[in-house]
Amino acid sequence: MIESCKSFSMCDTKLSLLSVMDNETLITSHFNNNKKLLDTEENYDVKIQIGVEFDVKELHAHSSILYIQCPFFRNALTNLTKENGYYILQISNISERIFKPILK
């Protein structure tokens, strides 16, 4: 019980801080949080295989973020079913160098 109250208090403090932030800071913070998720690869549920036959790279992402931020991914994820707990999305004819910034 004490732990949940402590957590609620911490969340309340974070919400108060967010209400003071200006829009630019909030957008930057949101961008940085998405980048952290991509970089840490924790709790991802999408495996994106990009490239062509001999040069395929696998990137990891979160379906909820992809779904909400991009109509292309929303459509792709809607038409996929999970395999072993992951959506597998294959995209050819694009390099990791070009595609990775799209995810960020």
C-alpha cells in the first residue's frame, strides 16, 4: 500500500512538471523517449527485416508507437498476426541507414 502511494505521488509530480513544460520541450521529450525505446530494445514486439537477400538487417520496435504514428505501419500491423509473440514485418529495397531514422 505504501509503495503504490509513493508511485502515485511520483506520477503526480511528473504530471505537474509536464503541465509547466512548453510545447517544444514536450515534443523533444517525447522524441527522446521514443529514441530510448528504440535504442534499448526492451519489450519490443515488432521485428522489422529490411534490406535485400544477402544484406538483411533486423530492427526492433514497439507496435503501439508504430501504429499510432504512421499510417503505413498502422496498415501493415493491422494485416499481420504475431508469430511467437512478435509481428514480423519485411521491407525490401531500403537500407538500414535510410530506414532507421524513420523509426526514430
